[in-house]
Amino acid sequence: MKRLAFLLIIITLFISCTRNGRDGFEKHFTDKTLRINLVHTGDSSSESFKLDKVYDDGLWYGRTKNMVNPYRLGAYLYELRDVETDELLYSDGISTVFSEWRRTAAASKGKMSFNESIRVPFPIRNAKLTMYKLDNHDVMEPVWEYIIDRKTKSLMEPAKSNNNRIVRLLDSGDPKDKVDILILGDGYNTDEIKRFDADVLRFYNSLISTEPFKARKSDFNVHAIQVPPFNGGNRLGTKYGTFGHEKYALASDDWVIREFAAQAPYDYIIILMNDDKNGGGSLYNLYTTAAIRSQSDDYMIRHELGHQIVGIADKFYSHENAADTTGVSSYYCDFNELLNEILDLHTR
């Protein structure tokens, strides 16, 4: 009887904590995702943001308990604050293709523009969205802000309808309480379904057999979408030779990626390229690219996902522009320690 009473107390406390976490989300947000498309323009010494469009990306499947990310990772940090009280409602970090490009020699010769997107939960009250640039000394410099209010809702456009085939590899429960990984296949023709399925399955099996993903399998949902080709090429624009480096592969337009990704819940995006050439790339909280048939399982899972999820700095390239250098590998001796902490933000 005492054991039963003790178990009931534990269950009650767990339900209470879960409800309080959700209540905190529901107090400040509606269950909707706001996707903000930006044009990011600049060079090695200056930059500016221009709002393009605001999209309704459907239900919010991101964090609902730990709304403020305590880790200042990536090249940029964006915060959502209540206009009246200045209460911090939500924050996250990101690295972008622009943040990579501005460290190249080309950035000192002229300006370029990049299409970028950020996603936030839709606030109930008026809120100010501020983008900060972060340097290697953790100094924050505001570079753009936008007020989200009732007028924003009338300006929102629905996400484009892309009814592509979705493969459900792992369904562990409510996306709001799980880490949602979405695999996008780029460069696969409509008659290459079997090849796409085989590549996706290889990635999935590698993921769930690698720690700490293996031990935390029940914390993940994994889906895959085969993106149709465009004019015989990669619809998402993934290509090798980014910034002049043969094996470095990034996508050219974040807007297109987000349009296809909106079909399924996701926290992290993996772009599988239909190619046998060794290479890939990854940026913190943006996406990972890889030709899975040419990668070792350990490289794909721990190296590239280490960039995207943990923001870990790259120690394996001989040049300084081929990876996100705003990582925190010098602060954490144990890769899995930080990885587990960040996964906990989504699931605990």
C-alpha cells in the first residue's frame, strides 16, 4: 500500500510538472508556427535584413517547456519578448549560409543577398522579435527587429501546398514532446523511389545504432520526404563546391527547403543528396547535407549532426571557412554530454 501511494505521488508530480510546462506555453502562445522569410544582405563588414513574407506553417511542433534556449550557439541569436513587459518568451540560435560566406575572400569585394527563414511560435500578445549577431566572445549586437502583432496575422500567408510522399520511420509520440528529425531527399527522380528508401533506411539505422541516439530512441520521431527534381536538377539547390571547397555542400535557398519541410513536424533537417561523391555540410540549427551512400556511419551521425544540433566547431578541415566556427567544443570535453542536454530541451 505504501509503495502504491508513493507511485501515485510520483505520477501526480510528473503530470503536474508536464501540465505546468504546457500551461506556460499556452499562456503566451497560440498553437501555430510563424515562419518569417528574410533577405539577408551584406559583406564582410556590414549586413542588413529585409522582411519578405510571413507564413503560417501550421501547428507548432517545437519546444513547449524550455522556451528559452540557454546555449548561445551559432552565429545569430533571435529573441521574442513581450512588448509591454519585456519578458523573454522564446529564444534560439542559428548559423546561416551568409554567416559562412562573410568569412570568405569574396565577402570583402562586394555584397551578396541570401534567402533565410526563422520560425517562432505565434504569440498571443504583441511581441518584439530581435535578431542579434554573436561574436566568438559571446557579445550580442542587435541587427534587426520586427513587431509581431494582430496585423501580422492578417498578413500571414499559408504555406505552399506540397503533397509529397511522406515516409514515417519512427513515431514515438506527440511531436511537441519529441525530437523531430525530417529527412529531405534531393536529386531523386520519380522513378528512384527504391533508391531513396534505401538511402533513408541506411541513415535511420545509423542514427538509432549510434549513442546517445540509440539509448534515447523513444525521444525521437523520424520522417522522410522525397523532394521532386526541378528541371532535372536538385530542387533544394544542394551542390558541392560551396565557397570553392570541393567537398563542402550547402543548399542555395532556405525558403525552398522550408516550403517542403512544412509538410511534417521537424526540429532538425537532414538533406540526403542522390550522389556517391564524398562530401556534405552542416550549420547549427539550419540543416545537414550528405550523400549517405559515400559516408561512413560515424562521420554522418557524429560529425555533421554535431554541427547542426550541438554547434560543435569543426576540427577536421584545413581551411577556416568550411564549417561553423562558433561551436563550443572547447568548452565541453564530452560531446554526448552537451548533446543530451540539448535534446533534453525538447523532451524534458
